[in-house]
Amino acid sequence: MERFNVNLRHLRAFLAIMETGSVTAAARAVHLTQPAVTQGIAKLERRFEASLFERQPGQMIPTPAAELLAYRAAPIMRLVGQARATAAQVSAFLALARAGGYAGAATAMDLSEASVHRAVSDLSLALGQTLVERRGRGVVLTARGFALARNFRLALAELRSADVELAALRGQETGRITIGAMPLSRARVLPSAIAAFHRVKSDIDVVVVEGSYAELAGPLHDGEIDMMVGAVRPRVSADITQTALFDDPLIVLAAAHHPLARAAEAPTIADLARFPWIVAAAGTPLRNHWRSIFETAGVEPPRVPIECGSVMMVRQILIESDFLTLLSPDQVSVELEAGWLVKIESAASLPSRTIGLTLRADWRPTPAQATMINLIEGQARLLGDHETS
């Protein structure tokens, strides 16, 4: 398990030196002795493998590494909040929040249950608030505990970014970018952007996490996912931003043997309603677009006996049945070219989805993460130019 492996008192003292320019003034501000502050800065320099200050008589001059670290350290301390919290307590509480019990947290941290329990109890005591409640053999986070766990995860994401940026300052490209890919988004933009990214940043790992908006939104809020690509939502919380990338046209699809594929005339909306459909889950943008096809024509939307967001699953069910579906042609371009699936022409006025990039509003990407965003946006523009040319 990834730990919060930086001494928070030392980080607090570092920020005090950045603000005051003096070890003496910083020691007074954080209530430590001058030798303790000096030793703390030395340990931070070893931790981040960087010289943070040029020592001059009566003054500490920040190095470029210190400026980078301060950029990340300030939000870390704001997110951790409590001055008496320790890195061990933060790590233990995050492990407990993830595992849902002291036994699982202890296993993840390779510690005894008693050690994890003591760390979480000490954190709760320092805050003066109940963070967890027992439920049977497990525990659940209280509302305060849930909010604190989210802040700790975001602080860990900032620490991760600090490590990446300071390594880059040493000439070492390291790190990982995690992208949430929502189902049924366009197939070409994200793969092309990732391939282009690897050509210029081959030492940085890219992890693609597939899932629905509901599955990915929490990890994005918590800093475990850096960005999401998929259909934009009409309403999002204030701490989330959405940037449109392109409009994704939708078509009605069926197997080549489907009765409507052999019809002499284009089927009406009522004809489409006579067949079973396999569509994405209720509440998703794609499902809402599907409903609008029928409601706009004054036709009762048919029953959806199968809900599915997997293109591979949808394809196989279509091939083996008389189901219809609504998808982007890009998602099934191979199947269309092979003749396994066909587009059903109809009198329906088919909608399009807006595919976009979803980020945390207060997120500050590293240079590598910013490069990935630029490449995703660039690939979307290239695709749009190609389709309009």
C-alpha cells in the first residue's frame, strides 16, 4: 500500500522557513527548537533528494527545488489540516478507510492490528471527533471520517506530484498518470493520445481504469484518478470541471440478419419500438439519448430487457439475436466493416453525445499530466478536422 511517507512537522517547518526566510523565525512559528528545524530540513532534503536552501548568515535562500516543493506542500498541509496529525496516523487511517476493517488495514500496512487501531484512535483524539464506528465485525467511516479520508487522499496525490516534479528537476522522468475511461466513449481519441504520449514520455506509466461515471467519479474526487474521458454530464458538483472534446454521433445498430436490416423501406420509430433493445444503464447520457428518440416521436420507449455498457458484450448479443442498440459508429467500426453489424436507417432524428474531459476544479497537473491533457485535446481536434474535411 502507498504510504504518506513524509514528516508533517518537518514539512510545516519548511513552509515556515519559506515564509519567514529564517530558521529562527520558523522555529518560533512551529514551536520547535532551531536544531530540530535544521535537522528536519536535512531529513526533507534526503527524503526528496534535493537541496532546498542556500544557507547564508541570517537568511535561507530557497532553491528551485524548494519552490517546487512549496507549491505542493501548502495544499498538503491545508488538506491534512490538523497540526498534530502525523504521517503514520494519516497512512493508518487511509488503510482503514480502504480496507473497511482493522485486520485488512494491518495486512496492507504489514503492521499489527493494535498499531493501526492506536494510530487511528490517536488521530481521532487529536481531532476531537469520532472518525469510525463499529458495525458488526467491521467499521464504517462517520461523515467526518469520510471527508477526512478524501482530504488525506488528495494530500497523498499532491505528495505524489511533488515527487514527480522534483525527480524531473533532477532529470529523471518518473511517475504514473491514471485515466478513467467511461464506457461507450469514442475509441480513437484516447488510444491515439496515449500512444503519442508514450512516444514523448516513455518513462512515465499510464494506467487506464475503465468504468461507469458512478464508478469513476469517487476516485477522481479522491485524487486516485487524474482525469476522466467520456460523455459529459448535464450537471456536476462545483468541484468538478468538464471540457467538451467533440460531439459523438449515434446510430441504431443490429446484426446483418436482423429483419429491419432487410426491410424494403426505412423503419419508423414505431417499428424500432417493436424489437428488444440492449442499452446502457438508466441515468447514463446514452440511455437518456435513447429515450429521447422515442419520446420526441410520441412513441412509448420499449422495454430494455438487457442493460449493458460493454461494447464487446453488446456486439455478441446483437450477432446472436434480434436486439437493437444505440452506439457510436466508432465503437463498432471493425464490426461494421466486416459486415457483422449494420446501421439501421430510420426516420428517427438521432442525437449525438458530447464527449469531454472531466477534472477536479482545483487540480494542478504536473507537466507530464498537462502534456497528456494537451495530447487528448489535440487528438480530438485532429479527429474533428478529419471528419469535416
